Amino acid sequence: MADRELTFYHAPNTRSTGTLILLEELGAPYRLKLVNLKTGAQREPAYLAVNPMGKVPALKHGDALVTEQVAVYLYLADLFPKAKLAPAIDDPLRGPYLRWLAFYGSCFEPAIIDRSQKREPAPRGMNPYGDFDTMFKTLTDQLAAGPYLLGSRFLAVDVLWGTALGWITHFELIPAVPVIQSYVERINVRPAFVKAHARDAELAAA
């Protein structure tokens, strides 16, 4: 790690805010590169040379490029094991941890996008999340075990879900049921969340 610089490409108040929070939780050293979405910097050749998809977050770690939100979380949490935000490979929580990172991108986000766009879901057998009600109940049942997604231990997966559920309930894309509200409130008072949100506000204002 010491001989490879970690560069974080970030746009305030986007999906990459979660990565900013995770970096704070990990106490990770990094170089911040802002991507100004308002000027279309994400579509300019300089940034497309970093991430051809024109999305944030993106990480450069030496010559390694890491994109896609879940991959970024996995990579960072494993890169800084002393923070203990990722279960080790032989930890019984490793499988559930991977499950809920994957569930976010493969089930939750597709369901939210269909719902927000008022789109008719694909037939159940072809739909990555089956049906919305089943997906939503699976999530809320898991949160009910609390206080965090996998019980008493706060992990990188909680940064992902805490950030996402905060935004999504703010925009009323899912019902703000008590189990979700209390989870989001519990996550948002963590010092790393408070610090990262304050920094994002400063970056956005600048």
C-alpha cells in the first residue's frame, strides 16, 4: 500500500459520497480529484481516460483502476484490514457481507429504478429482483435484526446501505418505515458520516 498512491475521483452529493464516508471510516490516506458534473467533466476525454463509463466513484491505486460502487467498497475495506470493516475470508460473516453488497446492486437498485420511473417490471422469471414487495420485505426483515445490517457489528456494507437508504427515503422512493428510519438515523450520527457530509457541502459550495 505504501508504495502506491490511492486517488479518489469524486463528485459531491452523488453515489461517490458513500466512498468519501468509507474512506473516513477507514482512516485511509488518499488524493482527492473532483469531477464537476455541472460542467460535464465526467464526459470530457481527461476523465473518460480514467473511467470510460463517465461515472463516479472511481479509484486509482497505482496502476489499478477500480470502478463500480460495490467493487470500490469491497476493494477499500479489504485494502485497510486494520479498520475491521470487512470480515476476513474465514469469518462466518464474510458470506452474508458479500451477499448484502451484491443484493444492493443486483436487486435493490433495479427495483428502485423501475419504481421511480413508474416502469412495468419485467416478468418475474426474467426480473433480477423478482418483485418489489418480496425484495423490500427481505431488506426490512434483515434490518430488523439490527442494530446494523449484519447484527451488532458495523461494516463497510452499512456505509453503502446507510447512505443509499438516506437518499432514497429523502426522495420518498420507498416507504420510510420505522426500521429503515431508525437504521438511517443510527448511521448518520457516526463521526465519519458527519465529517464527510460537511466536507461534501463545502466542496459543492466551492
